Amino acid sequence: MKRMIIFCMLFFCSAMALTASSSRTVKYKQIHQIIKQLETMVKDEDAELLHTPENPVKGCLHTAVTCFKEGIQKLQPLSSQENAKFTKAIRIMSNFTYRDPRKQCESTCESYEKKTPKEFLKGFASLMQ
């Protein structure tokens, strides 16, 4: 009987661990899809250039995500017709969080090169992959 209880507990714990990692993967895929949608809706000409982290060091991923979240707020829709979809996508992206238990990175957002909004979104998409 004890063996059966231990087996059931082990099975339950392993199932919960698999579910937790798969939900994170689904979340990142959803964010990646939203970024791809934003690429078609964002104003690229006459728009503000944004600091775009490229190839961040492993310890600097939190800083890179924070830079992208700040830059997302500065994006503008291509046309007023897409404004509702655009606003919803921006709101979802604003709620995205990335936690890194390591110490903070020494680089800041301003240390990254400024690029156009579409290049900015492509950089964010590559980070999410």
C-alpha cells in the first residue's frame, strides 16, 4: 500500500512539473505570435528609433526584456483602423514578465543601438525564440 501511495505521489509530481514547463512554452509562443502581428501593424516610417538589444549575454536577459517592454510602449499603429487590435497587443505585451534569479546586468537600455520599429520587433521575436 505504501509503495502504491509513493508511486502515485511521484506520478502526480512529475505530471505537474511537465505541465508547468509546457505552459511557459505556450506563453512564449503566444508572445512570439503577437510580436509577428505587431510587425504588420506598426508604423515604421517617420517613427522614433528604439534601443534594440541584440544577442544579450545570458545574465542580461532580464534587462533585454525590460528594454523591449519599454520600447513596445513607444510604438505607434500604422493606421487608425488597426488601433483596437494594436492597443490590445500592446496591453498583452506590457503584462509579459520574465524573471531571472541572477544578479542584474551592467548594461542599460541606452547602451544598445537604436533601430526602426520593425527591426526592434524582429529583435524581440528572435529573443523569444
